Amino acid sequence: MSVNAIKDSLSSIEFLPVQNYENITVLGFKTSNLNDFDFLTLKKGLRMGLVELNEENPGGVVDTIKVENNAVTPLLILEGEVLIGAKQDRIANTSLLIPPHLETLIPVSCVEANRWEYQTNNFNDSTNYAPSNLRGARTETVNVSLKKEGAYKSNQGLVWDVINQTQNNLNVESSTNALKDVYTSKAETLNEYYESFPYTRKQNGSIILINNEVKGLELLYNNHLYKEFHERIIKSYIVDALQESKTSNPENEDYAYNLAEDFRDNISSSKYETFKSAGCGEDSRLDNTDSMGSALIYKNELIHAVFFNKLTPISI
């Protein structure tokens, strides 16, 4: 069962040493039930010319794009990956596996409100994730859409509102209100913060705290894949940390571990609702009073999971 795959992974978490900088704490972890699925990442697929991302049709459709996987292995796209170019930048609404030799449409959200004209013929990988606040807000609305319509749709207006507020909070100017301009404008600061959060050997996940409150949990099916995404995952939380007032991180590391364990236990003991994935496998969703998130399950194995703390305010 899908839920068992999630709970087995969460129960096997072994925390690594605490990392602190300014108002962020990262508790990296490793799990015991790793696997060695051979999936192609979007970055590698595009670089090797095996993957193409295009508008659904020449006129474009805001909430879907076309993916061609010409590889012999499934293509893994993670929720929140920022796709740039074509008529406007987008982010994936959910994590999904695209089968080999298949052309399909995937659900996305626009992260560039004031452009609707071709910049490039195809989409490219920006090597950025959407900030955690944006991903959390989008996840909550996708959960609602799945329950009501069985579709992986987001509240596009809310996505634009969160991006606009992020740009205002960080004094970022963007002629097209593009999310990528936040990362370009704040690149130096993001790199400065990130130096304190290097990947740790065997790490395949993290729980991230901002101002002594858990913001989210990120988990991938093995450490090699997690290592590839570690920097963009951490920077997605740094963007949000930069928008909040700074308080001291806990001097007592046990306090941080206790918060992380409480969050892990909450999502592990919660009820999940499982849906057919937009690609291969199943998509299990959590949405309770304290937390929300999703997990991609394939052949009864957890591939990717992300959970957000609802008790941490989302700025809009």
C-alpha cells in the first residue's frame, strides 16, 4: 500500500548533525529503505537531448505543457521545478514519472504573470525550485482540486499573489513578475546562506526550520538523487527565510530534533488519500489541521515526498 511506503520511510529516519545559519536550521537525515530505480532527471534529459518540453499547442495553455520523453527510462519531474522559456515560465504542480517513449501533458502553474509570448521555442530547466511558501500554498490548492475534480490544478491567482508578495518583501523588480528574477537578484545572498548547509554523506532528505519552527520535510528515494537536488531544495527555503525577521537559532540542538521528530510523527500518523498519478504510479496526499503534502509512489516504493507545516504562516 502507498501509505505503508510513506510510513516505512518516515519511521526509518536517522538524523544527521544540525546545521545552522542566521534564522535557518537544517536537519539532514538518511533512511534505511533506499532503492536504486534508474530514472532520468529533467536536467539530465534536457542536457542529453532526450527530453523536450513545449507548450501544449502553438497558442499555449496556461495550466498544461507537453512533455516528450524519448529516453528508455522513466523521466522524473519533481513538483516545484521551475521551467523557463516558451510563452511563460511554469512550475510542475506535482511530482510525476513520465514513461519511456511517451508524449504527454502535465499539470503546471504559471510563475511569470506578465508575459505571454514566445521567448524560446521550448522550455528549459532553470535549476531552481519554487520557494517553499509558494509550493505549500500551491499544494494546498491542488489538494482541494483533486478532491473536488480529480485534477492536479492549482489556484493560479494565489500563485501569482505569493510571487508578487515575495518580490515586494525582497525588493525585487521584475518586468514580467517572473519568479526566476528573485533567484537572479538574490543570488549572492542565497549562496552565502547555502554555504552553511552542505550535503552530508548518505543524506537523502531534510527537515528545515525557520525561526525555530518547522517549515517542511523533503525526501527522495536515494542519496544520489537527493544530492543532485539538495542545493535547490535548501535555497527554496532560504528565499522564505530572507522574508522573515531573524531570531536566534536554538542553542540546544535537542530542541531542534524534538521539533523535527514531532513533525515527522504527525505526518506519519496522519490519514492519506491516494490518487492516480498524472504519470506512472500513485500520488498520496496529506491534508490535516497541522500539515499538508504529497508523496509519489511507484511499485509500492516511495520516490519523492514533501510535507509542509500549516502552522507556519504563508505570506500573501
